[in-house]
Amino acid sequence: MSEIGEAVGGAVEGGLYARAVEPAAGEGRKGHFHETACLNCGTELIGSHCHGCGQKAHVHRTLAAFMHDLLHGALHFEGKIWHTLPMLAFRPGKLTRRYIDGERARYVSPMALFLFGVFLMFATFQLAGISAPDDLGPPIEMGGEATGEAAAQAELAALRAARGDVEDTNPAAAVIDAQIESLENRTEGGGYRGMTIDRTETGVALIDGLVDKWRANPSLMAYKLQTNSYKFSWLLIPLSIPFVWLLFAWKRRFKAYDHAIFVTYSLSFMTLFAIALTLLGLAGIGGGAIFMAFVLLAPIHIYKQLRGTYELSRFSASWRLFVLLIFIQVILVIFLQILVLVGLF
């Protein structure tokens, strides 16, 4: 049952990627056929596209064309990305408003940009060594018969048994190995140097089961929490939309779709901003400067996007920014709770 949450997250993630990329899949500009009828539906061709199903008249069978479609399908690198990124960084409100109003041919769609940003962000985090800790010592229950050294040895035996059921290619194997090594170091010299904790039953099976899993292997659970945060990052969009809607509930001009585009472009910027800050950290910029840059620039970006997207005055944008910053904390707490619950299954 422990893989169910990861499987669901991976399936949804894959579906979102496919949805974002699908419109250009398998349709290169230059092909090697000279057909007179559409290869998809058989309709007689009278132009560069089939007027029956919309497929391009010419399709390809070359590796070069496939690589072209890979880049084009993922982010429309043929010019779109270079129109989108500067606008997203410096004129986010104008970009969002243009996209909502239908001006989309020049810009990367917010969902494609968000998915790409999430993928690149977590890849950058791995490169920078930002990952779940693998040396969290398993807490030992106080007041029971198995305490101290005996409890540590029992826990070590359980971990070794669990490791035997995990293939070497499974990413969880490295986490368990690190946990075993950490526990061996803690028991080295005849004394257990771990932490102890009392166990308190809540009477709620779901909560007690979750606590037991964290107690049994906190490093593995931390790893699953990090992995699920990547796979379920798309949940931030539907979680955020109702809160943004509350800021404009009395303005019938703005619909849920407007808020969805606003949220997705905003999250896209934050992922790319996190990547930039991480790279600056790798380049030697101090953590304090990076933290201040995030604290100052992130709210400014949200403010500019609010003003431009919803055509607000400075005062209207300012008070909505203040409320939205509070909402963001609530959204993150809800998101974290969902990740913790997903880790239970």
C-alpha cells in the first residue's frame, strides 16, 4: 500500500505533462510525405492542415524532426519561451491579462511552463544537494521493555529485513541504507545515542498509523514527503484558485478561469525564481542575501501581477497582496497536510 500515493501522483503528473505537450506531438513542420489526403482521417487536403481534423498535411519520420517536436512540444522553444520569460519576470500582469484575453500564439501556456518549472526546480535541488535528510534517528519508545541498546538493535534488525525486500534500483534503498548506517553509528561503542519519545495513542487509527510510520523510519518518510511534493505539486493550483476567487468574489467580471491562469503563471514564476536563487547559492552568494531577495522580490512580483491582471489601483492591489500572503500560508499548510496523509498509504 505504500506505493499507492506515489503511483497516483505519478499518473496524474504524467497525464498533465501529456496534456500540456500533446497539441504538437508528432506534427513537425517539415515532413517527408507528399500525400493528397489526411493520414489521420482521410479527408482530401486543400492546404497545409486538414480542414476535417486539424492535423498538419505533412508528417515526419526522421530523428531530427522528432527532437524538434520534443522541444517544440514541451515548451515551444521556437521563440515562444523568449517572449514569455521576460514578460513573466518583469510584466507578469500584462502577460496574464493578454493570455486570458486570447493572445496566446506568442506565449508558452501557463500549465506547460509550470510543469517544466517544477521538473527543472527539483532537478536543480538535487544538483545542489537540497534533499530530505537521511540521518534522522528512529525514536525509541520510553517505558517499554525494549529500550536503549536492545531497542536500537531490534530497530536495526527490522531495517535490515526491510532492506532485503527493496531492490537496489529502488530510490528508497539508498534511504534505508543511510538509515541503517546512521543507526549503526548510534549504537557504536555499546550505547545507543538516539532520542527517546513517549508514545501517546490518539484513538484515531489514521493518525496513530501515521505516527507509527514516522517513528519507525523518519528518514524514509521524509524522503516520501519530498517525492510527493514534486508529484503532487499540481495540487497547488486547485488549492489556490478558491482563495484568489475570494479576493474578487463581488467582481463578476473575473471568472474562475482568470484566477486559474493567474495562479499558474504565478507558481511558474516562483519555481523559476527558486531555480535562479539556488544557482546563485551554488555560485557562492550568501544564504542571507538569497533569503532577502526572495522575501522582497516574491511579494513585489505578486503585486505587479495582481495590478496588471485585474487592472487594480495601487491601494486595491496592496490590500489584496496583504490578504493573499496570508492565504498563501494557509494553502501551504493544507498542501503539507495532504502530502503527509498521502505518505500514509
